[in-house]
Amino acid sequence: YLKEWFGKIGSYLWMYANGLENSPVGQTEPPIKSVGNSSVISHDVTSPEEVKRRIFMLAESVGPRMREHGFIAKTIHVWICDNDMSYVTRQCAMPQPSNLDYDLATAAFGLFQKTYSWKKPIRKIGISGTNLMFSKTPYQITFDQDAHKHEKRINLESSMDALNKRWPHCVQRAITKFDGSADERAIKEEQRKFTPIGWLKGG
């Protein structure tokens, strides 16, 4: 019954409730505080559409690193630098803890839309998943969430990770493709300019 409602985690809930949980005692908190990437842009960005594409592009770098090391984020953090080198940083709780690219990107772009006033064009964008927890740590889900669909999305992301690890950037979401060959070359160049952050404790 619990598996029908909650998917694979239902089995763990039954085990915990019946005192059968016997996993070894280990580290309860991730050794780092955040996983994120930023991208310096070679031109002034003035459209939400381009910001959205770049945020998804960044999420496709952040998500795989989180999954590789077994982390999920409870908070999304976004920072923007305009063409006057002024920074704006914002963060908010994720609708649900996640390390999936789509979840990270949609939460980050939603936060951007709510907080950025467009007084000046943008020259740098960064996102990070913070308030991390281990992906195997049980957490509360909503009753209206389709747990089985969520598990399928996790399996899909894992398959994409395996392909991209063997052939870098061979699988991408359509939204990260800029219109025109020049823009596609530019986005590939941007992918080589990512600035990893948060790998040192306190970073």
C-alpha cells in the first residue's frame, strides 16, 4: 500500500515503522554546503528567454554533479551580475528537495522572474543548490505528487548522465539550443566557461 502511494520510498517507510532499519551509522550531513555553476556572458542579455535557456544550461551541469555525489538540494540560490558589475542574489526553498535538472532550472528561473527588475542588462548568471542533504535521506512528499513518475524522471536523468559522461554534451534539452548556428557555437563556448563553486566546505 505504501509503495503504491510513495513508490520505492514506501518500502523504507514500512521498514522504519516496524523497527527493521539496520543501515550503518554514518555521516548525516553532506561535507559541502552547495553545488553550483556560473557563466560569464560575452554580450548584454536583455531577454527573459535567453536567461531561461542559460539557467537550464547551468542546471544541466549542476544536476549531474549533485547526482554523482548523492546530494539533493532543499534550497535554490540565484545570483545575477549586470553590465555595471552590480550583483543581485536571491534564494528560496525548492518546492520539494531535488537534484533533477528540470526541477533546479524551473525553480531558479521562477525565482529570477520574481526578483529581477531589469534595470540593467545581464552579463553573468549563476545558480546553486544549497541546504543539501543526502539523496537517500527520507523526506516528506506531498500527497498529490506522482511518486512513480518521479522515479521515472530520476531513471531518465541517470541515463542521460551516463550518455553525457561517455560523450560530453551529447544529450541536451531543446531549450538549451540557441537559434542560429552562431548562437549554438556560443553556447558550446559558454559551457567551457562554467565556474564550479561550492566544492570547498563553507564555499
